[in-house]
Amino acid sequence: MCRFTILLAGIGMAAIVTSCAESTVVSPGEGHGKSDRRPNHLIGETSPYLLQHAYNPVQWYPWGSEAFEKAQKENKPIFLSIGYSSCHWCHVMERESFESDEIAAILNNKFISIKVDREERPGVDAIYMKAVQMLTGSGGWPLSVFLTPDLRPFFGGTYFPPEDMYGRPGFKSLLTQVAKVWEEQNADVLKDATRLTEALKQREEVPPGSGSLNESALKDAVSGLETQFDPVWGGFGRAPKFPPSAGIGLLLRDFRGTGNAKILEMVTHTLDKMAQGGMYDQLGGGFHRYSVDHEWLVPHFEKMLYDNALLSSSYTDAYLVTGDDWYRRIAREVMDYVLNEMRDNTGGFHSAEDADSEGVEGKYYVWSKGEIDKTLGAGDSKLFCEYFGVSEEGNFEEHNILNIPVSAARFAEEHKLKQGELLKRIDLLREKLVPERAKRIAPGRDDKILVSWNALMISSLARGYQVFGEKRFLEGAEKAAQHILTRMMNGSQLRHTFRGDKASVDGYLDDYGNLINALIDLYEADFNPDRIAVAEKLVEQMKDLFWDGTSGGFFFTSGKHDNLLVRTKPYFDGSTPSGNAVAAKACLRLGRVTGKKEYVELAEKTLEVFSTVINSYPSACHNLVAVADAYLSPSTEIVVVGKKGAKDTEEMLRAVRGTYNPNRVVALLDTASDGRMDTPLFEGRNSVGGVATAYVCENYACKKPMTDAAELATFLREKKFRGQPDG
């Protein structure tokens, strides 16, 4: 432990660690009675989170050379505060400390203060979060870090109360002590900063690759999920419970290979309980961030774009595997929620909706029984309240979070109703409550558009169109992709964020990787060959910007991301798939659809670099395990030859799209167009008898061509499990 940390810990200066989850978006100057203040240096930023702080008395700077040069010139330590717009405790600390003239005076006199939106600059956040975790053993947001003028961390924590309390000094006392130690023991502080920085660099070193991928990695990851599985409420581990999208994907992969009913039961039970719980918005659709309890009842009420992108894909896959219309219903509701509530007028998708409204967490979403009775009337209210678990006493702070205590099938049986009839009645009642809820003050919204999260949503919508055949999903995906390609891309270089008609911050690894995957999903939806051409340009750019030519693997940041202590190589999953997982997946898929070996080899090299991680820690890198399984498993290539949009061609495509196979690529050879993708998949492919014809190949060894859609559907459904011959 650093000497400086020991000094502060010895006088009780440890941070109060708080994991941030919810907040209210406040417009610049709003809510503080200080709108007559002169703005600080954040006023020219586009991030809603930064603009919320633009009228603080703290003289905040954005991350950049102006602040760094000032710190070096004046030899002052930097106070770095990192948060995001839907973070409740970030805004608590703002109200308590950053709006305090007394605290602001200390910060302005003794420090150079920098404010960062973690969603806008995830590379900065990742480095300093790891530093605080190394110093304190845990982390969270708001992240509060003290740096030397050359950006080396020497102390940090999360949320600090403004004044001394419960035997702990407050933020004001901490600032005074840090400033004193900086001035009186500067040499020691700098030594500690050097040691911590070196430790950070060592921590980022990837364990040497074993040289081979262990085919049991998928099984090991599945075994880990089985050990953690909650057989009563679904999900994995104890509260708080986060949506396990990556785990669901691995379990479905394993089920496809084994047919093990117990594996599928873990998937369906978890998806059922999440969709029946309060974590799901039973009126408006869409999932909240996570559940604070093990029952999925009480959520942190913010809604994130990436969660809804990943979960709508999970429910789409579950529908393909089971044919259960319940999963189709949830997937469609989530996609419609995003299209209706989170879409910008540019076509892109906003980042998040807050948990709070009117300063109260969840107020927009909860109900009293009296409110429902008044809106629906006694008879309808009785059915609605029984179905959604509404009571006079409530289940959350004397109010009700709508949830479904028993399944629709069981409820219908108990009430002697047909399930379809029940759901129609429930939907009609929901439609009456939605406009009533809309009269309330809605939660704030972070309306910046991020490439990486938008790409995840584009993939989900494109796949939603493929599976459900509803054109609004394809149109939504196409418009979002068009926004990115026309407003957030310069040549083949991406910008990470967009707001106020301005794209800013150089793109990160997951921007490129997720967008390449999204373009492939879009190609498999509309078969526009330009999608693949753009994806190829992006892969080349991704390799140039992020590939480590010495040790292999992809860095998260490019050399253009200035002033970063460490270039990290993300391989463990967080709330979204790791950067190296999405990059390897993109390379593998693009290589298989174009037939270009160099892309597959790039995926192979990436997997080799992280082979020790995949083999030794599969439970921490589910997405890398999934890519490794896709690489090791037989690939399925399906080419449909026919006129695009013709009835027989569409029937063939419906047969293909109605089955679950995460390792397949699908291409259309349009007989009515000269413009086509350049790929060996099309070599020697012709329609038979002038009708739409399907070619199904495994590792490029092909079955006889099929011209009957029903025969094709049967063949794909009955295809044997992994490792078994096709007979």
C-alpha cells in the first residue's frame, strides 16, 4: 500500500464506497438557484453529465491539455471526478460538495479539477477505477481520484460526504489534508504515485498465451453457471442480480451442442423470472438496470440502452430455441420500447433514462392501488391488480412495483381463462394506464449517442426483423446505422459520441468491433453488399489503430487517445462484452462471410493471445469463450440463390431464419442484380429449375441444393448435435 494511503487511512480518510445506480438529469444551472453564475470550462462540452456541472462554483475543466498544462505550470495536484448522468450518488455529491462555495474555494485554490463522463471516456475511467480498486479494495461512482500533474494517481475513493460524520472526515477535511500532504511531503507522494503507476501497468499485462485453446472452456463456463444458478428465482449468484446476457448466450450454445434439458431450464427459468419481475417495466416495456434483491422485484430504475439491446437478443434466441411466444412477446416489447422512447430524431439511440423523477427514485414507475382503481374501475382493476401483484400495502415504500407473481399460463388456468384471452385483456388494461403514467414528470434522459451501444441495438433490431419479420425493426436498425456512417465516421475512422449535431472523441475498440458485427447482422437482414464493404474497411482500420504488433491482442484505445497512463487490453466482460471479444467475433464472422483467411487468422491470433485467460478463467470472460467455441466448432454457411424480395426467396429465408445457429453465416445471391458481394460462397451457385435454391455447407463442404422451403426448415431443425454425424 502506498505511504500516502496509509497516512490517510490512519486518520480515517478511507472513502465511503458506493456503487452508483440512479440519478436525475439536471439541466445546466437548474435546481440549484445559481443560474446567474458564470459557467466554468465545461460549458462548451456536449455530454449531458458534464453540462450538469457547468454552473458549479468549482472551476471544472474537461479532460484535455488545457487542464493538464495548467496543473503542470502551477504544480498543483489534479482532482479527477468521474461519473455519469444516471448515477444517483454522483448527483448527491454534486449537491452536497460541488455546489458548496466553501468546498469549491478549496478545490479552486489548491487543485485543478477535472470532470469526466465515464461513458464518453471509458478508457480514462477504466484506468483510474483500477487504481482506486488497488488502493481501497473496491470502487464505484462517483469516482474521486487525486493525480499528480502528469496524471499519475496517488489517492482516491468514491463518494465522500461533505462534512465529518460517523467518525469519518468529510470531503472538505480530506481536501485540506491532501493539499497539506502534497505541499509538505511532495517527494513521498510522487514516489507513491510512481509505484502505483508501475503496479497498474503490471496489472494490465496479459498472461502469456498457452498456445492452444481448450475445447472444455465452454463446459467449464457452463459448470460455473450451474454452480451459481438460483433454482428458485433464476439468475446466477446472490443479490444484487444483474441481467446475465452473456451467460444466457453460453447456455444456449451448450444446449444446441448437447440437447441437455437442464441447461435449457436454467435459461428459460431465468428469462421468465426477469420478465415477470419488477426489473421489467410491465407497462412501457424495457428492462431496468438490475435488481437489488434476489427475486428480480425491486430494480434500480434506470434504463440503459446496452442492457435492452443485449436482453432483447437473448429473448429472441430463446424464442428460436423454444418456440415459446412469451419470449417473442418480451423481445418485441423491448425493441418497441427502444424505438418509441430512446430514438433520437437523427435515427440514433439515446444512452439512458434515469431512475429518479422529482428527486424520488422510481416515482414515475410505481403505483398505489387507489390510482389503478380510479383509472380502470373496480372490475378491471381487480383482474389487473391480481395479475400484477398490486396490494393496498404495496411492495415498495408503500407503493407497488408491477410484477407478475405467477405465470400467465398458471394465472389463466386458476381463473378459468384461455391464456390468449387473458393476455389480450391485460394488454387493453395496460393501454389505459400508459397514458395515465405519461401525465407524470418523466425521468431525465441522457441523449448522447454512443457508437458501441447503438451498434448492439442495431444488431438486436436486425435480428428481430430476421426472426419476427416486422419491418419497423429493420427500418430502425438501418436508420441508426445510417446516422453513424454519415455523422460519426470520417473516412473509415469512427467518433465515439454524438450530441447536438457534433461528433466527438475518437472511437474505441468496442465501437469498431460492435459496429462491424452490426453491419454483418444488417447484411443478413437486407443483403445490401455495401454493408460488408464498409465492415471490411472498419476491420482494416481497427487493426491499424488497436492491434498490438508486438504481443498481439487489441488495445482498447488507439495511439490517438492522448494522455493515458496505460493502454489496456480488455478481455474480462463488464456490463457489455469485452473489446477483444467483440473484435475477435467481428473478424471471425467477416472472414467466414467473405472467405478472406486474413480476417479469420486475426481472430485466431486474438484468441491465442488470451488462451490462458479463456482456459483458466472462463467464468470471467463468457464472450471470449463464446468466440472460442465458434472458432473451434464447425461453421455453417448458407447461401440462398434467388430474386431478392420474390416470394420463393423470402420463403427460403424464413426457413433459414427460423432456426437457432450462432455459428452460421447467411448470404443471398440476388439473381436480379449485378451488384453482389465478392465471396467464394457464391462460386458455382445457381438456381435449380429457375426457382430459389438453398445451399447449406459445413466448413465449406456442401449438401445437395434444396428448392423446397419446408424441406430446408426440417433439415435445419433436425440437424444433429455437435460431434454427431449428419447420417
